[in-house]
Amino acid sequence: MADYALMNQLLYTGKAAEVKKAVEDCLKEGRPVQEVLENGLIAGMAVIGEDFKNNVIYVPEVLIAARAMKAGMDVLRPLLTESGIKKTGTLVIGTVKGDLHDIGKNLVAMMAEGAGFTVVDLGVDTSVEKFLAAAREHDADIVGMSALLTTTMVNMKHVVDRFTAEGLKRVKIVCGGAPVTQSFADEIGADGYAPNAVAAVELFKSLVVG
């Protein structure tokens, strides 16, 4: 029988190979793909998120757990696509032009995928055009921008301005990164700001529902 509590524990401790096998075993038993995703992976990542928020665990542990989650998602992703199961939403994410820092952005991307979002990661040094093209191609609900350098924060405003000029107001634009603040997000007209990965995922969920 499928043991989701065990899968959650394997995920929590970052056992990627074991998580992958547990997902495969659940599918062999005939468990529904959505059930494995929600009870096995999303539930496990929810605990990670809660403990990270409460300083029980820190970034290195979260990254290891997120990699284990990714191993499980690699098995489920093709099946989710085939079955046409509705995802939480689609997130396009990238570090803005001129900035090559990606640890925070990677963490947000992995946590978002763990929460059931389809994630399109554009990497670092992402131009306005790349954000725009990806949002259109993937019919994005949310565009997430990250910056670690104060000198590249201005490029976040360029993205917001361009999306507005192109009439893509239905796409919610959010920003984050060490130097970024709520007041800066308000100033550039972004739809939201998050100080960390857990808060980012909560914000994404509220924007998709809202």
C-alpha cells in the first residue's frame, strides 16, 4: 500500500532516489497521479515550507528537499501533462537583466513546483523581451522577478512598464530578492512582493485564486 507519510519523510530528509522510487511504486499500485502529487509531494513540501518559515530548517535543507521533490516530479510531470490535470497555475520566473544571482530564485521555483505550479524558469540575466515572450508562450498567470544587486532593480520597473504597455495586465507580476522591499514593489507598480520563498508561494496562490 502507498505510504504517503513515508514519502513525506523521505522528501523532508532529501532522499531523492528513494522519493523517485516511492512515486514509481505508488503509480504501480494504481494510485491516481493527482493523489500522489498532492499527498506525497505537495504535502511533504508544505511541511518543509512551514519549518523553513519557523527557522526549524534553513536554506541548505530546503534545497536538498526540493531536489528530492524534483526527482519525484520528473516521474509525475509527463503523466500530469497527459492526463490534463489542472495545475495550481503557471509561473514564469527569472533573475532580471544584468543580475547573475540565482539561489533565491531557484528556491522559489522549486517551492512553487512543490506547491503544484507549472514553473518556467528563465534562469539569470533575463531581458524584458524574454519575460514577455515566455509569459505569452506559456500563458503565464504570474511572472516572478528576482534581483540581488541594487543596480539591477531598475530592470524590474522596465518589465512592469513593458507588460503594462503591451496590455498584459491579467499577468500578475511579483518581485523579490535581498534589496527589494514592499515599498519598492508598490513604487514600480508590481502586483506583489515576497521576502522569502515560503511567502512567495503563499503570494502566488493568493494571486491565482484572487
